[in-house]
Amino acid sequence: MLRSNLNDILVFMAVVDTGSFIAGGKTMGLSRSAAGKAIIRLEDRLGARLLNRTTRTLSVTDEGRVFYEHGLQVLASVDEAEASVAGQSGTPRGILRLTLPDAFGRLVVLPLLKTYLATWPDIQAEVSFTDRVADIVDEGFDLAVRIGVTTPDTRLVSRVVATHRALLCAAPSYLDERGKPGDIDALSTHDCLIFSSGNQRQSWRFRADGGSWIKAQGRSRLRLDSGEAIRDAAIAGLGIAFLPDFLVANDLKAGRLQQVLPGRAEEEVKIVAIYPNRRLLEPRVRRFIDLMVDELGTRNSNAVASKSIRKTQL
């Protein structure tokens, strides 16, 4: 491939990433006019329109979306090739900006941060512990960890770093008063404590014996934007919760909560690292993702959390 052809492709990727010819061209050191000409050359070579332009909006066509996805794969392969050659030479430096789910971040990720900062003394970390789904690009985060959520956003890349088990649970007082549901359909008569943040609302889906998915049709009179708040509400007897095992393991052991429909209403949920799509992933981000995979991918997240809790209590 001629170098000029590759440059045109990179300009196209930058324009899609930034959403404009001006910002995309600036990323590549080009004017708006030069970026526009690069896209026209690329479309002429491919014989397909990649972008729809009006005086006010810019959108990606179906052909452009397919081409962009292939471009991401090529850039990811380049990243991997560079990493394999560079080895340990990419020393992490600067500020690592993270956004983490509150409970998971404090119980599971915070101990990893201690190891990370001790290993790389030139790194500083700024961490937001929140269950709110942040806009990583607009808010300037290097990395987000999310539970059970991938992303359709073409500006972002996701990588599964671990899994955990999510289960239904409720306080003994609630189950004594309302009775224990005998199956998933019976949840429709119960109060279900649902996670809701912005325009995102948790849905409860469980895999049936045949492999198909069943969506629970529970009532939702109380919705909260915090996993720990849902846990507290469940302990207070306000309803049934669907929560990760690392968050409720001690409560189940102590009897503050009881599992509901054990063996039938449980799911393995992915823990995902999400980061902005860049041609070169900074060493500070890559090293932290690798640390999470190494530490969490080989161990059950519940065991990691329990270990962290025991250390805190000593």
C-alpha cells in the first residue's frame, strides 16, 4: 500500500473519531480543506461514500462504518506488533485517570493500584469512584472499568479483564413477609431493586436450561444509581436485588441476606476495561490493563474482594 493511501485512511479514522474535518485534520496536522481532500481521494479509490456531509452535520455511512471497523483491527495489530518488539522499554509516566464502579473499585481495584504505583514511581493516579456511567472521551479519562457493559461507541475499545457471578438476594425479613419466589416468573409479584443511571436501566436476564434467555418481569418501585445503595436497601428489607457476589459475600455469610433462586437465577457477568480508541495506547494505560488481566483474570473476583476486605479489617 502506498504511504499516501495509508495517510488518507488515517485521516478518515481521525475524522470519524473526532466527528469533524477540522478536529480530525488538526489531529493529523492538516487543515480542514486538506482533510476533506484526503477523504475524497479515499472514497474515489474505494468507489464508495464513507461519510455523509451537510453544512451542519457529519455522519458515517454503512460502508464507512465497515471500513472504520477494519481500520481499527489494523491499528490494533500495529499496537500489538510494537508492544511485542518494545518489550519492557515503554516506561509508564504521567497521570493515569480512571473511572471505576464505586464498590468494585474500592474493594478490588484499589489494592491493584497500590501495586501499580509501587511498581511505576513516575506514575500518578486520579480516580473517580462512581456508579455513574461517565463519558470517557469528553471527561478526559484514560480508562474505565464497567461491569456487564460493553460499548457500541466507535470512539472506545473494550477488553474483558475478568468475570464475576451475579445473584439474586434479599433480606430474611423481606422473604418472611413476602415469601420466597419459586421460579423466575414469580418475581413479577415482588419488589425488585433496580440499578438506574441516566438513560441506562438494569434488566435482569437469566439463561434457561435450553440456553435461551429469560427476562425477569419484576416490579420496580425503587431504582437507585449505586450498587452499594441497592445492597443497603436489600438488607433493609425493601426488595430483591441482583448484585455481584463480591459485594454481598459477607452479607450472605452473616445472614443479613439470603440467596434467592440459587442455581437458577445466577449469571457470569463480564468485567470490562474500556478506553478511548487511539493509534498508540500509552504505556501507563496498557500496563494497568495488563495488571488487571494478570491479577483478576486468573482469580475469582469474589475471592479477590474477600481478601481485600480481610486486609482492611486486620
